[in-house]
Amino acid sequence: MSPFVLCRVHFSCSRIWNRDKSRAVLLWRCRGVWGWGEGFQPEEFLTSPIPDAMKQTHPRPLPKSDRMDWKTIIYVILLVSLRVAKALPRTSQDIEEKTSIGQRFSQLQESNFKAIALILFAQYVPGGTLGRAAAMAEGVTALARRCAAAATDSPDCLKPLDRIFLDTICQEENLPRSADCCAKKDPERNDCFLSLKNSSRGFSSPLERPDAEAACRNHSQHGQPLTGYFIYEVSRRHPFLYAPTILSVALQYEEMMENCCGSAEGPSHHMEECFQRQAPKVVKLIKEDSLRQEHTCGILKKFGERTLKALKLAQISQRFPKADFVTVHKLVVAVADMHKDCCRGDTLGCMRDREEILRYVCSSQHVLSSRIQQCCEKPLLQRSECILHVENDDKPAGLSPHVREFIEDKGICERFAQEKDMHLARFLYEYSRRHPEFSAQMLLRIGKGYEDLLRECCSPGAPSGCRSRGEEELRKHIYETQSVMRTSCDIYKEKGDYYFQNELLMSFTKKMPQLTSAELIKFTKEMTTIGSKCCQLGQDKLLPCAEEHLDLVLGEICRRHLADPINPGVCRCCSSSYAFRRPCIGKLEIDESYVPLALTPGLFAFHGDLCTSEEEKLQHRKQEMLVTFLKYKPQISPEQLGSVTAAFTAMRERCCREANPEACFLKEGPELIKRSEKMLSA
């Protein structure tokens, strides 16, 4: 049943002609209340029928020239240069120095300003509705229009943008959960709304795999309003996602719909194949950006600003090895401040900070790197992504691979005592810019080792020559880390995806048996993908690729632990040290506190689905059974597991040759369990 059957829709649309110079652009202003009924699936807005009220207002598809041109809007927003749009003010102290609402309106133009406003309202009130968000965006846009046209600024035009947006929200009646926040004064009011954004995390992605025919029919009849609806749905489900990222995804969505629905009269399976190919690309940017942001915020929340700054210092020093320490340190502080705003959910502050950082980077190319010139010539959003993925610059000529002066100089202990953090930062900067072949996490471990060395060797009574052992310990750690990665890649190359994932499943089920089968399969699948991506690289890129991608997966596991504790071992690894999280989890053994599953009649159920010819489904089913078996017998040895696996394989092959596999499994399954029990108890 369509979700629209289950919801109440009050919807009225009116045509508004907005003439911009000689070009008329049709804008749709849609007001109403959309109340999702029970059972609404977030991807269904692509495939469900448009509401009857909307059909009655528009019984025929609009010609393309009459539709709100979201593609044009998005392109214009992404083309706004940092030299034009400086930043959005966040506090009253910024008013005289930052762009006012009228200036921002003039820079972006009306349709573009309104699109950004829609995103912000959807993110700040994720429990609201499209109609309410659109109405608030229209109200703010009307104010901005008046301010841009006025000869002198009125008091309303001089308000900071964050206050204008919150005032607009608080003027609306019966918005979900907003009354308590609106009763507060700034800045407590803003903090209250940010806390609501934090509590709304967890919405699912709005686009999975739409039904081809229904999606193309909706696109043909209501194409541009559907894109606006897509922007709203992505925004409210991802209240922390960067607004230009949402607009970029919307552009990809629009292109996908045009590509896949261009030949709507053709065979439907062609459209279905098109969506299968292109829909994952649309979702990918949302997932990747959300994961990156959530990961960074998790580090900031759990380990604090000092750890985040150290991580960014290592990464930026590797990216720009020719830059001096003062420039790199300034950039690190700015990036950390940006993440504090972004992680609080301060959308306006986050946007402003990003723009200022990009402007600083592009104005400092001569100091940072010659490789970012092409990035800085790109539009705003592409500029950010380009710099994020640009190759590390070449190291300065003649740069020694060693930093012995940080160990051998006589004044080291005095400098460490006087300016501890700055001295350690200089060491990390110098070591990171020399070693792009190391992961940022490994560089942090090296930095921690150096700090521990100075703490010990600079203390009263430390033996002479104490610091000299630092280099040997460093070589040992580097060798151990590289050996772990090489060994993992050797196993991956030998076994391939499926059997490598099984090895990981056996290891992680014993370490974390409290996780569900689905979680264990998901996490180990992600780790296997890292193997396929990184193990083909050379030694100079293997470690950064493998450990930094693995760090994202371990971050997911640790956030899962914070939401629902797994076990004491995982707790220790996820809480004690960010830099040592990967080695700590790697060294975990069987969780001795875990109580194995009891053998019940339904624990091992063998059915005819084991005879499927679809290899992927069969492998998934066998992995589920493997996890269950390991939760039942966590102490099983590899040899015992091999024997049980061989017995299972023989039974499966025998039953799948029978005319009635289900009956065979019903008979043979219990016998297999009895034989396995006897084998394991021998």
C-alpha cells in the first residue's frame, strides 16, 4: 500500500512568476502539512503516487520550461566563489564584519537562497514537514528580499542569520519539540535546538533502489518538485550533513532520473538496470560524507580536542610537507574549530568555517602546495572535495628522514618542560612531513611514544643515554605495524574475498560474540573491502590506505559499543587511546565473560535454501551459520572447526541431490549435530 494512503495531506500549490532580468522562472510555492503514516519507507517517495490534491491542481505534466529548475539553482550555488560569498555570521559580534542577510541574498540570488533555507529548516526541525519547512524558507527569503532592496538596513536586517532562522522557527505554532527551546534566550536557545538535532540522529538514507516504472512516472509528471522533495528528505534525515553536499547529491539524483527515465517508453528492465547502476552512486556521497563526519565527531567527543588536533596535524603535515610549522598549525586550529561547530550541529557556523578555511588554503597556495591550484579554480563544492583528495605534495629536497635533533639536542628536556604541547606538535609535524608512507594513526602512536620517552628520560634521576633507545623502539614499532598489514594482505591474496571474510568472522565473533550475526557480517565485509582496495597498492601507500580505512570501521564498532556496550575488552580498546585502538582490538582474544549459546532445537536449522544456486546468498547463509556455531562453541579449535565444516559440506551436497532436500535436511540435520557434539567432546 502506498504510504500516501496512510497519511493526511493538505496541499495547495500556486504558480508564482519571478522575473529575473529577461528570464522568467516558475517557482512552486507549496504549503501544507505532510503527515507520514505508519510504515513509511524513506525511499518510497521516489516510487509512490503523487498526492491526489496535487494531481487535481496539476492534472497534466508541466512542460520543462515551466518547472522550477533545481539543476540551475544547484549549479549557481556551487559556482558561488569564496571571493564573493565570504561567510555567514553566527553571533552579534560578527554583524559588522560578516555578510548580512540582504548581502547574502544578493550574492546567491533568490532561488538559491531559498534552497539553502529549505535545507537549514529541514535540518533544524527534522520532525517537521515539507510544507512547514517550505513556508519558513519562503518567509526568510521574503525578509532577505526586502533587506536587499532597502536603501538602509532595518533592525531585522542587521540580525545575525542564526537568530533570524531561530526566530522564524519560534514564530511557527505546534512545531515538534520546539516550544521548550523557544522559551529560552540566546545562546541557550540555539544550544537547545542543536541538542534536538543530536537526538534526531539515525534516520535512514532516503534513496535505495526505486521501482523503475513508478519513479520515472513520478519524474515525468512532477520532476522538479520531486527534486525539491528529495532535497528536503535528505536534509531532515541527515541533520548534520553539509548543505553543499546535499545540493551536489540532488544534482546527481536529477541526472540519474534524466538518464534512467529518458527512454521511459522502452522496456522496463532497461530502466531497472539503469537504477541498479546509478542509485548506489547517488547514495554513496551521502553515506561517505556522513560516515566521515560522524567518525570525526566521535573522536572529538570521546578523546577530546587535543587528539583531534594531533590527528589533523599529522594529516595536514603529510599533505603539505613544504609548508612551515606556523602555517600548518594555524590551519590545524581552524579545522579543529570547524569540526567543533559541525559536530555541535551548528550548520551556519560549519558553513562559515569551511568557507574561511578554503579561502585561506587557496590564498596560501604558494606556501602550502602547488598541487592545489587546479582545486582552487573549481567551484566551491568541487574545490572542497578536490583538496580533500589531492595527492600529498613532494617532500622538500634534502629533507632528512630522521629527526635526531628531537632526541640528541641538549636543550630538549628544557623545551619539553616549558612548552610541552607545542614541542610535541613540532615533533609530530616534522616526522609526519617526512613519512607520507605511514598512516596518521601510526604517526600518532609514534608521537605518543616520543612523549612517553621524554617523560621518562627527562625526569630527575634518569640514566644517561636514556633517550638513545628511542630510535630502536621506533624501528620496532614500525616493523611490527608493517608486518601486521603485510601478513593480512598475504592472507587476503591467498584466500580471496569470501574466505578472507570468514577468517575475520572467526576472529571477531570470538572477540565480540555479543554482536549480532548481521553486525559481524557487515563489519567484516567492510574490512574485506579494505583488503581488496589497499592490498594491491605499493608499500608506500599500503599503510595509509589500510589503517585509515580500517579506522573508520573500528570507529563504527566503537560507536556501536557506546550505544549498546559489547564487552569489557572492547570498552577498554574504544576508550583508552584513539591512536592505539587498532592494535588494541587486534590483540583481543576470546571474551571469557561471554556465556555461550545453549543448544536448543532451533539453534541450527537446515533448510532447502542451502541448495540455492545463487552463490552470494549461499555464502551469506553459511556465514550466518558459522557465527551461530562460534557463539555456541567459542573455544573450538581450527582443526575441530574444519572437521565440522567438512561434515556439513558433505551433508549439504548429499541433501541437495535429493528430490526433496527439505525432508533430507530435516532428517540429516539432527544427526549432524549429534556427530559434531561427539567430535567436539572427544
